Amino acid sequence: MGLGVGWALARCLRSPETGQSVVNDLDVSALRNSYERDRYVALPRILSDDVLDVVVPYTHILGSTDRFVSDRAVGASMSCYGEPGFDALLVSLLGLMTEVAGATVTPTYSYARVYLRGDELRRHRDRPACEHSMTVHIDSSGGSWPVEFERTDGSVASFDLRPGDAVIYRGIELPHWRVPCPVDWYAQVFLHWVEVDGSNAEEGFDKRSSLGVPSVRGGRTLP
């Protein structure tokens, strides 16, 4: 664990102010109960306008400097793994995720993807490093494109996210997907955590030495 990240995580874990502005604006008890019952919960505007004013241009800068690479898992989409700016969101949202999950969690990895028209996210479940996940909409060329989840009773929940909106979900439990992308491009970031005292605790940092560094898996990093 790098010194800077270790300090930041320790501060997040011990500081009641971590995520306070977000937590205070939400009924965390209701969110936790909904998440425990349904295994997902929607969070509108989890990223404020001020944060989006940084995250959106950061995403475009990564794209214009070839930091996104071809993601053969999903059509013609482009993706980047563990970029420091996106991994920083794992830290800034750590307090909120711990509150909603009802357990102390630690980050594993971030994964940003830009889908292009016609790309389809096939129905799937995620790998163990995605015990508690958040999908956050960043930006698009315009238009809607819902993300869908299969509920525990077999019915389908669908969420049409605006920039800054998110869904927290149990990616290793709930199948989820998107139909072929109907817009020119659509940017999303996925954030993942595991429980510190759970069966997937060894997945912390996705087995990297620190956040913000490349994958150690040397191959497929997706669920």
C-alpha cells in the first residue's frame, strides 16, 4: 500500500466527516434497508456538479491522450482500468459505501468505459472483487440508455441515469446488462469494494500494491 493511499484510507475509515455531505442529504437507514432487501439501490446525483466539473473533463482528457484502450469484451468500446482520478472516487465514496453496505469495506478497483453506438453489455454477474459495486454515469452524446438488473424475484429493474447519478448493486449476485447502445457515445465508471471482514477480503485493491496502479492480473480485468 502506497503511503499516500494508506493515509487517505486510514483517514476515511476513522473520520466521521468522510462523505458527510452526501450522507447527510440521504436517508442512509432507508438506503441500507433497500440495498439489503433488493441487492441494489439508486443514488441520484451522487456526484455533485462541482465534482462533475472535474470528472467530465478528466475523462475527456484521458480519451484525447489515448489512455482508453480497446475493450474487446464489449463491442467497439474503449476502457481504462485503475486510473488515479477514478480510483480516488473509491476513496471519496468509501464512507458512504460502508454506511449503505452495513459493513466496513475497502476499495478494489475502478473501471471506466466509453461505449459506442451499437455496443451491447451482455447479461452477466461480476467477479469476487466486485462484492459491492457502483455504476456512475459521467457523460454522453445525448439521449438515454438504461442499465438493467434482474431482481431476486426474476423481474427487471431499469435505471436511466443522468450525469452524476449512480446505482449501488451486488454485482456478484444480480445479473445486469444493457441493450445495444442507441447513442453515439456513453461514458460510465464502475467502482468496486469488498468487505474487510468478508470472504472476498483478499481482493482488496484488486490485489495491487496500491490504488492508481495497473492491474496485476495481466489479462482480463472485467467481471
